[in-house]
Amino acid sequence: MTDAVAAGMFDAVMEQRRASRRQVLIIGSIIIVLGLWSAWGAEFNLAKLAMGMPAFFDLFARMMPPDLSVIPGLMGPMIETLEMALLGTTIPIFFALPLAFLCAVNTSPYPVVSVFARLLVGAFRTVPELIWAMVLVTAVGLGPFPGVIALTLHSIGGLGKFYYEAIESTDPGIIEAMEAAGASRFKVIWFGIMPNVLPVMMSSTLFYWEYNNRASTVLGLVGAGGIGLALTHALQDFRYQEVITCLILIVLILVVIDRISAFLRARII
């Protein structure tokens, strides 16, 4: 009987492994088929890329050496870019936080309010900041102001999602215990939920600050100010040595921002 039981267990394990292998094979085949279909639809062509490499290297040669004489003139646009990212990250906090409490199922007063708030947050997040900037530049004109508003609108959606997911991950026992003790909804949120989710919220905010510093450099392509606008003008005027200087400055400042963000995140978490 013991041998029969052992043999049965062995067969069951082997059958489970065979089923797992079949599942991996099926999933892998689906991924490969979808990848080939996407490559065909997107006209992915490595031969075409190889044929274009000489032109790329020719353009890169014309960018060298960087024109360092333009750096003093780029400091203003660079600072403008940093200011856009900072405002585009701090302003959304005051809108994303209350929206997050309305979105979260454990803090929303009514389910219909949660559904509507999630739709609003999703709408803000779905529209890219570049599209927001294009619309706002048309409405209010060129400059960093439409860039700040574009970053703000997109960040409300992004931060709102991070925030309400953090709120929903709160241990329900904390909420139940405080409510059983007679705590009001405000006290439950302020003393029960916030201390638990605040590190996650701060980490998410730092992530979006880092992200907005990257996004703000792109918004200049549609006239929303910052060093992206200087880069666009240099490209349009074929000042390629100035272009590479702008790109180097962008990379350097983003590396610094990344290190600052990592340091602050390590301190928070």
C-alpha cells in the first residue's frame, strides 16, 4: 500500500509538472504570435534600421563637439524646466489626495461616488501630458504656464491612482477597531489610515516628481517652455552642436534628480 501511495503521489507530481509545462508552452506561443503580429502591423524592420545607421552616424558627427558656449544661455530654460516639474508635482497633491479618499472603497462615502471619482482620475491619467500641453498652448499661449497645467492635470490622475491603491491596502482591522471605539470618519482617516499610507504616498510623489522632470523637457516641443523649447529651436535651425549640448544638460540634470529622489525615498521608506 505504501508503494502504491508513493507511486500515486509521484504520478500526480509528474502530471502537475506536465500540465505546468503545457501552460508555459501555450502562454509562450501566444506571446510569440502576438509579438510577430505586432511587429508586422508596426512595420518593424531591422534591415531598414541597418540601412539608416549611416545617416544616424553622419548626424551624430555633425553634433560633435558640443557647443559649450551656449550653456550660460541654457541655464534659464533649465531652471524653468525644474520649476515646471516642481509645480506640476506639488499642486496635484492637493487635488489627488481628496480624490483618492473618494476613490478608495474603504473610505468613499457611497459606492457611486467611488465609481465617479475613479472615472475622473482615470480621465486625467489617460490623456498624456503632451496632449494636455498642445491643447493648453492653443488656449493660453506659449510659455511654461501651459506646461505646468499640463503636468498638473496628468499628475492628478497618476498620483490619485497611487494614493487610492495605498489607501485600499490599509489593514481593515485598524478601521474596524477605531470605528468600534466610536471614532469619527475624519479621525479614522487622520489617525488610522494616514500614518500607514503616508510613506507609500510620499514615495509615489517622489516618483512622479522624477517623472515630471523628464516630461517637462518634452513639453517644450509643443511650445510649453523650458529647455525643451530651446532644444526644439536648435533642431529647427539645424544647430546640431547646440542640440547635443541641450541633450547632455538634460541627461545630467535627470541623473542628479534621480539620485536625490533615491536618497529621499530611502530615508522615507
